[in-house]
Amino acid sequence: MAYAKPLPVLDVWNRPFWAAAREGRLVAQGCESCGHVFFPPGPVCPRCRSRTLSWRELSGRGRIESWVVFHQNYFKGFLNEMPYNVAMIRLDEGALLMSNVVGAANDALRIDMPVEVMFEPATDEISIPKFRPAPRDGT
């Protein structure tokens, strides 16, 4: 069955992110000048404007900073998942990433809830990073 949800458009800036995701790794750009880790990728650091950037492998762990639950269907591919959440995840390394939280009921989501990345294969080229609840500090 073909993947029915919208897919990212690969470009010069995001291609390393999607290549790593296909391998089951989460990466983001980091600034060699000030250390800021950020997403989405771009040509300069959003904090200090340095052009000295590198891709960094991330832990894949973070916390929910905010979320919304969609009850209106805007894309046909999401129809069987209604209602679904879209969450802003603050990764342990500092970057923000928008994704879905899976493996938890929408009404169980909480601000500061610990999550960890997992990858949903979409096509041969694209795996989508999603997050699931994660224990913190052995709890």
C-alpha cells in the first residue's frame, strides 16, 4: 500500500536530516562557533549567524513543549488516525522538532512529558521521526 500522507520535499538543506532518518538516526545542524543546535536546517546559525555549521547526531530524547490535537481532517492520509496530535518536542540538545507522539492517548499528553524518537518507514527513501513516551532517569 502506498504512503498516503504528505511527504517532505528534499532539498540541499534538509537532505542530510532525511538520509539519517532513513538509517534510524536523528540529526540536526549545530553551530561550531556558539554550540547552538537547531532545526530546521539552514545556511547560518539562527543565534550568532555563523556559517560554520555541522550535522550532529542527537540522543533522540526530549520533552513535549506543546501540542495540539487535530479533530478536523485536512489530509486524506490522516483520516484513519483522527483525532491525531502534532507536538513540539524540545530535544535534550536544545533543538525544537515538530512531530507526532505515538503510543499514548492524546489526553495523556502533558507538557514536559519525556519522549524518545522512533522512525516510521514511509517510502524507500523517507522514514518519519515520531516520538513515544519514554522513562526518565530510570523511572
